[in-house]
Amino acid sequence: MNRMDFDFPVSQREQFVFNKLAATSDELGMEVYLIGGYLRDKLLGRPTKDIDLLTVGDGLMLARKIAERFQPKPPVSLFKTYGTAQIKLPDLEIEVVGARKESYSENSRKPDVVAGTLQDDLERRDFTINTLYTRISTKYPDSGIIQDPFNGLTDLKFKVIRTPLEPAKTFSDDPLRMLRAIRFATQLQFTIEQSALEGIIKEKERIRIISGERIADELNKIMLATKPSIGWDLLFRTGLLDIIFPQLTALAGAENMDGIGHKDNFYHSIQVLDNIAPHTRDLWLRWAALLHDIGKPATKRFEKGHGWTFHGHEMVGAKMVPKIFAQLKLPLNEKMRYVQKLVSLHMRPVSLTKENITDSAIRRLLFDGGAETDDLMTLCEADITSKNAAKVKRFRANFELVRKRMEQVEESDKMRNWQPPVSGDLIMQTFGISPGREVGIIKDHIRESIIDGVIANSYEEAYQLMLKKGQELGLRPVDGERTP
């Protein structure tokens, strides 16, 4: 088998795969091109496992023939409606598509598709950096050499997002491209070229025809970038944010009264998100960072002689989280509840940075934070955005003190992931009662007594307190007082 040569680096494994692709292309006599994201990421030195192939002809048939060259034969998914196919190798995914041209109706991003030429397909692509291509073959002298029809190499060099054709038409045809432009600018830390940025602003209303699920996918990719604030700032400045997530836009602006101002809570929130990004790849902890102050617009007040207040914004924000997740088509399961919990608790560690904080206050935080206590502290530390170096140093030292106190209390009391020493079943069995008010009262009394340090977090002391509280409620053990 003849070997393909490339003017860009490929691994031994990729070389093996490309030799198979070239052999298939030459056997069938088809025009086959490596195109788009794989080349872009290779030139940027980014890891990639997606190989996009374009053929002038039947992409589905080509995909089947390619799969036959591998042992064992990999699974092939055919999407006949779109003329695309996916071949899943153990370590790579190959997508094959036939060259096409597209036309769009006013109220749908689903195009009318017909077979086209290589040039037709290049012109329908979103950005110049995704139009780079090279022929896959051993028979042509330009095989393996990158072709650059729209100056994508220059845009890669100067870190620019630009559309191949007129921007407004590009974004009107497929409004999802507006979010993709912002997502690429965020992931690659590129600049969106001015006319493209103006095109997004002009066509922003078209985003309304895009499904919430597709929008959520792009937002989550922005969230997982190294510096996600780039994307949220672009969404805000283009006006897209006000359409897809107005609650976040409501945080923007710094009001001044009687010479007293407050910080811009939108830019504060995306700074907190950037602050937490180096410490976690957890998507939902990042969402908690973005949403931690989402309740501030509803709670903002100006108090004479004191200044601006946002009392209770953490609880208001927590109540907003389910609606926001539903609106953005984010999961309404334990992921949402995790974000809601962190939003509701994010002010608690701040109150514990004062002197003379009791062990019971630390126990209560450990009890309420549970398994998420460490994430909560990470969020609180990311919430420090002051430009005053002395303030930042003091805040960090205070939070470090809280962490140490929690370690000490946790070591002695085991409050994290706390389970009651006496279960509801045991209470009912002991007193011969059914589920009801008395069971809840006894359980709550035991919990509060442990948190306040009245009794130790042990079965023996909890059992005796259960008997005592039951007696106060007029209950008697069914077999007399038991010994634990």
C-alpha cells in the first residue's frame, strides 16, 4: 500500500488510518478530502480525535467501504436524511459527508440540501479556520498539502474568527453559527473579526429559532473553556444573552446613590467563574459559580447611612435555579439540586470568618454542606474578586481558618455525610408508632442536640435522648426502656 505524506504532523496511528482512507479513495476513484476541525486543531497543537471527511459523491457508500478495511470492522452509523455517516474506531471517530450546497427558509435552520461541488461545500462552512482541506489520495501531487481557499491559515496565525462569505447571511442562514463563533472565540481565545461581530448583533433575533438543547450544548462548551468569561462577555455585548438568558443580563450595571456605588454583578459573576476554572473541570460547580449571585437584582436595596444591600440574595437565587435550568434545557436532576445547594449556601462560610465562631456553627455548616462542603469552600474562595491586595490576602486567610476549623470539628464529630445515629425506623419500633409528627420531632431534636454539642454524635447518647424526648411527647417504649 502506498503511503500518504502530509505537510503537518500526524501520529503513527493517524498515518495508519489515513493510508486506509487513501487506499479506499483511490480504489473507488472518488474525490475525498480531509477538512475542517481536524486540520485546524492539528495546526494549533490541540488534541483531536475527530476526522472529518468530505467527498464529492456518495458519502454513505464511501463510509461503508472505509469500514470494510478495518479489522474488526467498526460500527457505521448512517444518517441518510443528511447524507452523513460516522465510523467509530476505538480511538478515533471518522465523519463522512457528501459535498453539498444549502438554502434556508426564513423560520427554520434546517436547510434544503442538494449535492454540490467542493467549492459549494466550502462556501457553506461557518468560519475560514474550518475551510482548510487536503486531498486524501496517493495519486495526486497535492495530496497531504493543506489548501486554504479563504485565508484560514492567516486567521489561525492572527487568532481571528471570520466567516467565508458575508457575515449577516452566514448567521441568518444558520443562527447557531453565532453561538459557535462565540464558543470558538472562547475555546481558542481568538477575536471575532469586526464585521462578523456586527453580523451577530444584526442577526441576534434569529437565535430564537434554535432549539434550547442546541443552545445549552454551546453554553456548556463555553463553560468548560479555560477562560469562560470571554464567551459570556461576547454573549452580553452582542445582545444574545438578553434573549437566551435575561436573568444574567439583569446583573449588569453599577448603580450609584449618595456617592455610594456597588460593583457590576455581571462582570463580578463571570470573574468568579474564571477564578474557579483553574481549580475544577466540574461543569456544575462552574454553573454554581456563574449563578451564585443571580438573586441580587431582586434583593437590591439602598439603605440610608449604610449603602447597598442584597439581603437574602442567596436564598432568592437558589429558588431561581430550577426555573433557569428548565429555561436553558439543563438537567432538572441531582445536577440542578447540586447547583441550587451551593447557591443557597455560598454566604455561610463568609459569616464564619469572624472570631469566636462556635463549634456548633461549624458543625451546622458541615451538616448542611455534606459531601459538597469542599466544593462550597472552593466557590467561596473564587468569590474573592477585590482588586485590593490586602483585602484579598485577608479574605483568603479567613477562609483558610474556616477550613482548618472544619477539619478539627470533622475529625472529632464526623458531621460530613452525617447519618442520624438513631433512625426513624428505630424510633417507630421503640415506641410502637407509625410515621408521623412525633418521629420528625424526635429526629430533629437529636440532630440539633448533636450540632449544638449537647450530646456526642454517638448511638448511645442519641438513644437515651430519644427516650427522654419521647417521654416528653407522652410516648412509652413498647417493651419498657431498652439498653442500647
